[in-house]
Amino acid sequence: MAQVEKIFRKNFLEYASYVIKERAIADLQDGFKPVQRRIIHSLFEMDDGKFHKVANVVGWSMRYHPHGDSSIYEALVNLANFDLLIEKQGNFGNSLTGDRAAASRYIECRILPFAKKVLYNPELTEYADSYDGRHREPSVFPAKIPLVVIQGVNGIAVGMATTIFSHNVGEVLAGMEKELKGQAFEILPDFLGGGFADVTDYDDGRGSIVVRAKLDISDPKRIIVKELPYGVTSERLITTIDDAAKKGRLKVSSINDYTAENVSIEINLARGSYSEDIVKALYAYTDCERKISCNPLVIRDNIPTIMGICDIVKYHAHHLVEILTRELELEKEQLYDKLQMRTLERIFIEERIYKKIEKQKTSEGVIKSVVNGFDDFVDQLLRPVTKDDVDRLLKIPIRRISLFDINKNEMEIDAINAALELCQTRLNNIVEYSIGYISEIRKLIPKDRLDRKTIIMNIDKVNVKDVAQRDKELQYNSDNGYLGYNIKDGTKILNISIFDKVVVITKAGNYRFLMNPEKEYVGKGLLYCGYAEKDELEKVTFSLIMQQKTYKYLFIKRFKIKSGQLNKEYCLLPDSETYKVVKLSIVENAEIRVVYKPKSGLRIKEECFYLSDYLVKGAFTKGNRLTVKAISSLKMRPVKEIKKQNEKDLFDEENEEE
């Protein structure tokens, strides 16, 4: 058993590592998942300036990718639709509507010069064997800009996932420039679909954002969706609007989708509904507003690492300096090699060293005679003569020797020396050169891609409870004791929404909380039914008059109901066997007029009490004794009514006197 467990653990770890590094998570340096890197590599190999059938590109990429053609095709379409690295021709689908691309045999693509500028350098690229060992593929491209930040990426691996939003390429390049200049910067998401975004909780890519559609509500009876939030297609948005309308959360008469190159979804409102009233409900109940989380996980030095967006841009700013330094050093080495060759050619032809090989009968003797022929000119050479140098000299055609132009050779040497001087100047000022290189990259990007599409703004969160329409009529049937919005022949209590919770108090002295009751038995003798939201309950003060069944004494308790579990019954009476409910009131202050039962020796026949004289306590307090005599009647009148009656009586008396 231990051996089996060991095998499973080993195989699982290998599988998890493979999925993380070879399929789902993008590399920090070039921002590609392996399938994307293999597609770009294939396009570099196939590049001849003309368009290629996507089917051919997919087939070529299958030499490197071991997971079938469908994954390659989908990855290529996604890359092409970003319109930055690949130029497309044909129907590549519509990211706004969610329409799929045409079959791979009908569409074409080719690599763009921008991709060559920022990715292509075979001499600096590390290569590894393909999965079958027949070919060599790049381990990672020496990318000069952070494509993982510009394009964004999504991926789910074993035990981890990555979500990096796309960012404006112009702002990313500006951030790299500021980093090289030692200035602070901030990078915020920018989506091709536009819309609005609240980045309050973005936390440099480690938090979340709220995205919203752009709505035109200038027409009071019609709403036009102009831009979609990130990750939402027109088809999906219409589905969510239709679902909300069916559930009664929106009043919509029709929805028309005219989306093509630009988003245009027309929402016609039902009678009695207006744009300003519906817009909040659209944000609350549909995909017109979404909250999405991000997790910037990348492969850095073969290890999954979470990095902030600005940290990735900073890394690439210094990585650009490193790549350009390596390119300049390589160029310098190639120029030195070219200068050495031009010098060797001049000496080889001018000094007629080629004549010395005529008497040699072996290849070793030929090589030796050529090498020895440069002994008197060592001070003119940059390095010792090698066998490769000799091979190149011996391949010079006789025609070129006979027509050798010394002036042209000197001009070529001067040009090489000038290039070497420029190369060294750039190396001495590598940071300034890197900043200038960023400007060259910017020139290759279409102007419309440099403009920000998504507007950053503060978005007030819409609470679905606040925008829910209280369009359900809650009724109570006193004959059978049922309460709900699906009750027939009942008395209307109040209007509720699907999110409303109500509290009910019955004559039995019990109360309980009900959520959006459709048809609920609460018992006969409903004394109170009201909204049970915290702010609503805070406004209500209950006054309960109870009577002791044995001695007929009255007790009073004033209380507030604060909270409780749904559908759980709570008792307001100290003891349901001993006490019964006489009266329940929610007025702030009232006069309680009690008339006692006639009795010999009874001096006080009636008495008045006021609710305001008693403290407001919790719902489970026992209450205060109100009377110690049997009563014949009890009347309760709000103090406001008494004052109004007194003022009226006084007015009538004054009129009589006049």
C-alpha cells in the first residue's frame, strides 16, 4: 500500500508540474503559454511576407505541440483577435457577439513586423528538443516588452490559476520608460471592449475590479448598450436581461441586437417603466455590471510566482536593457568579424598571398601557406588568423580577385568602423538607448491601440435589495390563517419584493420572521405584519398589553424586535399558559383608559395610563404590572388624537362664549 501511495504521489506531482509549466500558466519573459509560443515560432519559420492558411499554420505547429489541432486553432484565433502580433484575413469570429471563427481552411494569417521587433532574435533565443525529438523549439522568446501584461492571460492548472487583465500597450510602454528614468508609475486595466472599470480594490493586479457596460439612457423609453463589460458578449448580456425580465425584476418589452463592429443592443422598456428607473436594476440583476477577481501568477525562473503588474513592468524595463545589451554585444562581435574579414581580403589580394598556394600539393600545406602569409601583417589584424578565415578566403572567386576595388574595400571598412563606434556609444548609454528603442516600438503600433478604451471611475455598488421592485401584494386570510402573496380572498397587508423579510405577531403572543412568503400558515388573529429589515425594525416600538388569566391583572411591556432566525417561533408572553394578549400597539405614545368592574367599596372606577411612562426594553422582558383590579373595558387612544380633540373642544367653547 505504501508503494502504491508513493507511485501516486510521484505521478501526481509530475502531472501537476507539467500542467502548470507546459499548458496553463504563461511565462514571465515572453508572456506566452507553450501553445502560443509554438504558434508564433511556426509563423516566424513560415514567414515570407504572404498570408498563410490557418490550417497550414496549425499543421506546422503540430510538429511542436503534442495536444491536437483544436487547441492550436483556438489559441491562434485568440492571438489574432488581439490584433497586435498576428495580421488576420477572413472571418476570425466576433469577440463582441461571441460568434466563432470560420474553419481553419478558410482563414489566413501572417506575423506582423511588431512581433519581429519585440520577439524575434534566433541568436539570443534558447532552443530545446520538441516532444518527439525531431525538431527544435524555443524555450522562451527574448521579449522586449511585457506581453503578459499587455495581452492578459487566463489559465487554470492543478491547485492554482492565473488571471491577468489586458492593459493599454501605450501606458505599459510609458511605464517602462518611467521605470528607466527612475520615476513612479501606475498601470491600470484597459479592455478592447471599452466600458467602465472601478479599480479601487485592484491592488496592482492582486485584487478585483468592478466593470460596467456603457449605457445610453437619453431616451426615457429605450436604453442602448454602447460598450460591454470585460468578459461579456452581446449574446450573454441579452440572456441575463431576458432572465431578469422573466423573473419580474425588469420590465422590458423587447430586446434587439444590432452588434457588428461596434456594440449596439437596444432595450425597449415596458409601459410605465423609464430609463432612469431601470438602469440600476440592469446593473444589479444582469451582466451590465460584474465584479471579477485577478491573480497575477506567472512562471518566473521555472517557478510559479505571483507578481504585481507594476513589478512585471519594472522587471521587463530592466530585461529590455539586458536584451539590448546582449544584442549590441552580439552586433559588435559580428562587426569585428566582418572588419577582420575585410582586412584579410585586402591583404590577401593586395599582397598576392593567394599566389603562395600554387606550389602546395596538400590541403594542410595550403592552409599553412595562407596563415604564414599574414605573419608580416599581424599588427593590422584584430585577432589571429583561424582555419575558418582561411576557408572563407579560399572561397573568393577569381573574378572578384581580378576586379578587387581597394577604394570600395576601404569604404566598407569605414562603414564598419562607424557602425562599431555607434554600437559602443549605445552600450555606453544603454538606458537612453533603451528609452529610444521603446519609442521605436511605439511607432509600429496602430494609433487607435495607443488610446485608452476603458474609462476608470468610481462605481457605487448597487444593492439588489435597494432596486428590487415591491410588486408582490402580501395578503392575509383571517378565515384560514394563511399569509402570502399567493393568497386568494385575503386582505392586503403590504407590498413586498423577492428580497423582503417580514415579521408577524399573532394573538397567541408569538412572533416569527418569514422570507418572501408565498403561502404560509401563521394562525388566526394576526396582530402585526411589517418589514423585518434592521433599519425598518429600529423605527418600530411595540407596546403589548397582557392579562393574567387567573387574577385578571393587566401587564404592559414595551419592546423592540431586533433579529431572529427565519421560521423560528418566539413567544412574547412570560408564560403562554398564564397570560393572554389583550392589545398590541405600535404608536409612540398613547393613553390607556381602563374602566374597572363595579365592586362595593370601589372608589376609583377608571384610570388613565400613558405608554411613554414605561421604558422600552427587549422582546423577552416580563413587563410591568398595570392594574391590580379586574377591568370591564380598556380603550387606547394615541396622544396626538387626544390633543387634537382637546384643541377642537376648546375652540368650540370659545365660539360659544362669543
